[in-house]
Amino acid sequence: MKTSLRLFTVLFFFGLILSCSSEGGGGSSDTETFKLVVNASTGGTVSTSGGTYEKGTQVEVTATPNSNYGFVSWDGFSSQSETINIVMFKDYEITANFGALPQEVSLVFPENQTSCQEGEAIDELNSRLRFEWDANGSVGNYNLIITNEEQQETKSIYGINATQTEVDLVHDILYSWYVETVSPTDGLVKASETFSFYLEGDGRENHVPFPAVAIEPLNGAAVDVINGQVQLEWQSTDLDDDDLLYTLYFGPTKDDLTVVTGYGGVTENRAGVSVEPNSIYYWQVRTSDGNSSSFSPIYGFRTLN
């Protein structure tokens, strides 16, 4: 009996020691967490609705505007970028704000891919040319963007409150131009299509070919992937009717365009390029007549699933 009592006493105290050790020596296993709530206004979507994250976690959130809308700002987070990174050291509730893009204007003059002789000569090198466009009911100011295609120099005139303006340009040069409509409420910008023209002067033996224009896909289009490829097609003209050669550049970003294999200085104006579903790609065409060359705008498209 005494032996059993002593054994019980030893086991009791041993169990008590283990209990105290587990309660006092292990510490707390709780991790501090914070809550992120992400909202989107009318006109767009966000990449995540948020969640609960451990302290110090970095969360990337992207705001994507719908067609004919643009990203404006974030409420609850200081950034003007569509993609933001939030480090979770507190609770956040943020909202991506979108706005309707202004109406795109229609370019009127100078006409696309033409020889323009209407400029008023102001000296031996320069002519004064009137640019015109149709507002199409748009409200706001306009920015006129003109590019010297031979020197790749851009002249921008901002804050135009009419649908025409005069600009002094060096003649005997190939130019491209487009107009941006600026919304008076949130500053969103919608660009028109791009026109190109040759501003005639005293004449020159060879005209630079007009920049290539995308036939398909159009800029900003969403396209289906067929057998892992998308077909690109373009066209260009030359005032001298010279034979034209094309070089096709393609890539996942505007800053990472490389020559497509087999399409460096070719006569074909159509090419199939390999793509992945649900991705964004960019392309550009260099047009050459053997003496001079021009570059198209950089076009972009999105592949569907």
C-alpha cells in the first residue's frame, strides 16, 4: 500500500512539472496579421479583392481599366501607378478609381499617306502648315503631336482649345501626326489614329516611304491564338513607287523588340508570330526603299485564353 502511494505521488509531481514546463517555456505562437480590402469603381477591375496577411508581407495589386475607360487614381494609397506594392504593416482599404476616356477626334488635314503641297513657305527651309481635325463631340483641350520621321524628332503643342492650329515645319520631310483629347474633369487622354504625310518643298530625288500601317491586329485588339500563333499584317506606300522591303520587330514589351527570324528586309507584308495565351505583345515595322526608311508606330495586342 505504501509503495503504491509513493508511486502515485511521484507520478503526480512529474506530471505537474511537465505541465508547467509546457505552459511557461513555449511562448506564444500567434503571428500579427493585417487586413487588406481592395475595391474598384465603375469602369475597371482589380487583380485581388484583398485578404489577411502576416506583418511585412508585400502584396501586389493591379488596376485594369475596361475598354474606353482609363485609370485615374487610388484612394487609400499614395500612388499614380496602375500597379502598386503594399507592405502590410497596418490595415488597408483602397479603391481604384476609373474614368471614361474622352471622345477620339478624327484627323482631317494633312491627309494620310499623301504628298502635302499646301504649306506656306516662310523661308528657304520652312513652311507653315495648318493642321485640322474633327472633334466628334469631344469636350476638352487637345495636344498635337508631330514627328519628323527622318530624324525621329517630336514636336508637341499642348493645350489647344480649337480644332485647328498652324505649325512651322521644315519642308521636304516625312512627318507623322496625331491628336490627343484631354478630359477636363480627370485629365484622361485619348489619342487619335496616326496619319503620315510628306511636306513638299523645292523637291528631292527620293521620298522616304510612308510608315507601315497595321492591318491586323489593330492596336489594342484582343485576338485568338490559333496553333500557337497570331498573324500580323501591314501595308505601306511610297510616293516614288519604289519596291519596298520590310523588317518586322516583335516582343513582350515596347523596350524589348527584336527582329523576327526570317523577316529582316523582306517583301512580304504578313507574318505569323509565336505567342502564349493571355499575354500582351508589341510589334513594329521598318519600311525601306533601299535609300531611306521609316518606322511604324509600335502596335500592341492582347491574346485571349
